[in-house]
Amino acid sequence: MVNEFRKRFGGEPNVFSAPGRVNLIGEHTDYNEGFVLPFAIDKRTYAACAPRADRQVSVYTKTLNKTAEFSLDADSRETSSKKEWSLYIRGIAATLESRGHKLRGADLIIDSEIPFGAGLSSSAALEVCAGFALWNTATGDADLREIAFAGQQVEHEFMGVRSGLMDQLTSSLGRRDHALLIDCRSNDIEYIPLALAGHTLVICDTQVKHELASTAYNERREECERGVELLSAELTGIKALRDVNISDFEAHEYSLPDPIRKRCRHVVTENARVLAAAGALKRNDLDEVGRLMYLSHDSLRDDYEVSCPELDLLVDTASRMTRVLGARMTGGGFGGCTINLIEDKFYTEFKAEIILSYKKAFGRAPIISAVTPSDGARQEDL
């Protein structure tokens, strides 16, 4: 990457990286001010970056073999209707400057190990990696938490996705061998050790691409907000579904029309599952973590209705294997990946069985890989 930078731009770059993420449990709770339990993975996006004397940013993506150039003084929102890869770069640059962080022109090469559209937060990794590279190249004192907030703002204002902060916080602040228990109201993080001795976490990628900017994602958020409005008539002081416990919800759920009732039921019960899973990890009770993962998938499939046949088949197949402790869809849904907690020695057999079952149903194989909980954004040693 550095040699390619020298050939394309000249000069000596620094290299920055940010990881994708997998959410162990806690789906669609982040924008409801609830709890999530993600971890950063050992698949990363990289940026080789060097400063320029002007206010231009020139960027080349090896992943797509495309180039783009823009001025830091231009209004990036004028081109925000075109949802292409470079909008993430333009968006994070414009957002950081709007938040008071003066950048300078730069040349960048972007490369990524994270598959697009797989539910592994490739977009958040790109936002964090590019933001970190541009900020550090300009002043050398990048604040990773601030970059996470800026990345979320890019999703809202440039990409039209009303997402929570989980993806960007995890990509920015992940820690090796830990999950992040994130309180999505305060954005406080508790690092939970992932003591997986004898077990491994495995991703199964359906290769069905999801579009989080699609109508369905934003509709779910609107349904949850409507549920809060309706429940407020019965439960005083609630500001988000985070404020509703299971017993209160069960006492009032039939005052809600469907599908709002089902959407709210998922979020309320999922928040409880996240906290229970964090407690189980602290006790090193992986069997309980696995049980909660299966319950989470059932809820996402039946109540939140964001699964798909490919995801369901992967989870159903995994559930029939005795040495798989848990499985669930991870990410926004409508495609993407499952996360599986399995015994280490079972990996080869697990992979073969999953591929056989998936090929029989859909005529193609999923992409299967073990993932390791890893560190967040960093500057790479050269």
C-alpha cells in the first residue's frame, strides 16, 4: 500500500486503520437509547495518507479501483444525492470541519478487508478510518470518540440512514479480546472480557446485500418512536423504549396496534437480553450467551421482521448442531451475516455442514470465517 502510494502520489504516507464490527447481541436497540454488545473484528479498512499544500483531497480506492477528488471548501451536501463510496470521505471531511476541526488537503489510498453490505459495518469503518487519517494528518491530535460522533452524523445527513452510534463507537474504540457494553443513551462503554477458551466466533456471510438506507430500516425507527408516543399515555416519564421494562410492556402491550406492538416487544426484550448476556460473559457462562443469541434471532425474525430466508436457514442449521452454543443474524438485517458461537474443534465440521445446507437451498455457498475480537482505530507501524 505504501509503495503504491509513492508511485501514485509521491511522498511518504502514514497508514491508519479502523475495524469492522460484529454485534454479539443487541440489534436495533441503539437508536432506541438501549444497550448493545458489539466487538471490533480483525478485518479492517486502511488509509495511506499524506498532506498536500492546498485544500484538495484526492482519494483512490483499491477495493473498487476508483478515484475521486474534492475541495474541502466545497459544499459536499450539493452532491449528497449521489450515494457512492466517495460520499463517505467527503461527508466525514465536511462534518469534521463543521464540528470545528480544521483539516488540510491530503492524498489518500483506501483499501479494505471488510466485505460491503455484509452487516459488518464497512461504512462505519470507512468513516472512522478516513476521519482519523484526515484529522491526524492535519493536526496530529485526533479524538476517536469525536470521530465516531461525526461518522454517525454522516449517516444521518449524507446517507439518509437514521442509525445509532454503535458501529462508529466500536470501530473507533474497540479493544482486543473484549466486547463493548454500550449504553446508547449516555454512550458510556464498559469493556467486557470475551473469555472464549475452547470456543470461537464464526461469521457466515449470506452474500445477500442489504441496504440500510432502504425504507424498511427507517420505517422500523419510526414505528418505535410511535410506540413510545402511545405508551407514554400509560407509562409516565418514558423518553425511549429503553425506559420500558418487560413487565410494564406486557401490562400495556395490547394498547398498541400491530406492527408497532411487535417492534416494541423486540426492543424491550432485546435490551434485557443484552444485559443478561453481559452478565453471563462476566460469569463465563457461554451456554447462557448462546441461548440468548438464539432468542435474539427469533425476536428479530418474528417481531422486528428484519431477517430473510438465507439468514434463517443459517441459524436453523446451526441450531441442530450440538457443539454450536448460539447463532443469530447480526447487523441491520435483510441480508448480511450470522454470528455463531461454536466449539473450536468443531469449526471444520461446522463449515462443511453449513455450506452443504446452504448450497442445497440456494445453489451457492456462504462465505465463512472465524473472527477475533480486536482493537479499534489505530495508526499502523511501518
